Amino acid sequence: MLETVANIQKVCKSYYLGKVEIKALKQVSLQVPSGSFTFIVGKSGSGKSTLLNLLGAIDIPTSGYIEINGVKLSGLNDNSLSDFRGESIGHIFQNFNLIPVLNLYENIEYPLLLQNIPKKERKFTVNEFIEATGLSGLEKHLPSELSGGQMQRVAIARALVKKPSIVLADEPTANLDSVTGGEIISLMLDMKKQYRTAFVFSTHDKEILKEADDIYTLVDGTMEDSYDK
């Protein structure tokens, strides 16, 4: 049996617009195995991004609980939650979210600076991921000097450089052409095999679902039956 990295049990999330309660998630449960590709699919407004925000410790459930590496997120105070998020969870965004004034090397290094990793160790680790993501020779380039595919590779390297147990990818191929998107998914597959990182995706891209280990469907905030490929 595969080790479980993330365990989500009976999670509900509600928001209020004025006095109106919006139930974004309703009794959602799922498990994410180590080193897996898990996909969350559903129409816009189904709750995919809300679920990723909860799993990424960016937001907190209204009820239910989430565990990552056996740690119940609801048991952490704000500072501990921020530290845990920085150490254990990586994020890849469809709009890349690179820091425009930092070059490629500095963007990848940034999460390690936040963790106060010593300079020598930072340099070794950053160079490891620059090479692994095929970005060697571009270290001094600013994001504005890179293609969309290159920027997404930087985003992947930045997410993985702290070697998290889980990486959350919100529509990672949405702003890429099909060829580049395929290359990015192949790169992620290589990364999960090499580092045993679990990836959780939200996507509308049916093509990349071929690579899924598990697929979960959200409909109006409710989880439909999951199935293995």
C-alpha cells in the first residue's frame, strides 16, 4: 500500500456574500498517495481552486480536517502553519507568479532564502534543479526574457527546490500551447519519479488526464466517485 501524503476528511467550506451563505465544498474526502499524480476536475465554480487552497494551507476549512504528512493543519497556529506551508508544500500557478525583478536563479532560490538555508547549500540545490528542469545557461535572465514554457519550468523548479512532499498545480498548462504543455507534464513526471513528490492538479485539459494515477470530480462542491486509471 502506498504511503498517504495528504488526507482530507469530510471537509466543508462556506463563504458569505452579505448574508447569503455560499457552500463551496460539501463533505469532501480524498487521500493523496506519495509520488502520485492526482487530478481534481470539474466545471468552473465546482470548487477546484477552493480545495487546492485548503490543501495548500492558504485557507482553512469551515469543518472537517486536513492532514499532510500526518500533521493536522487545524492544530497549527498561524506562524506554525506558515512555516509548515513553506517547508512541506509547493505551488505551481497557471500565471507562473514569478518575481519580475529577480532573475531565473534568484526566483528559484527565493524559497530557500525564506527558510534561511546556508548559501553553499542553496547554491548546490538551486543548480541541481536548474539542471533538472533544463534551464542551464539562463540563470541571469529575467522572467520577461523567457518563453511561457521556460517560465513554467522556473515555477516548477521553484516549487520543488525545497523538496516538498506535495506540490499543488492550478491549471499548470492553461497558458501554454499543447506541445509545450506536454513537455511540462513530462518534466513533472520525471520530477515525481526522481523525488517521490506527489502532485495534485486542477485542470480542464483532458489530454494530460492520461497521466493520472487518480482522478476526482467535483460537481457543485460535492466530490463524485473517484476512480483509478
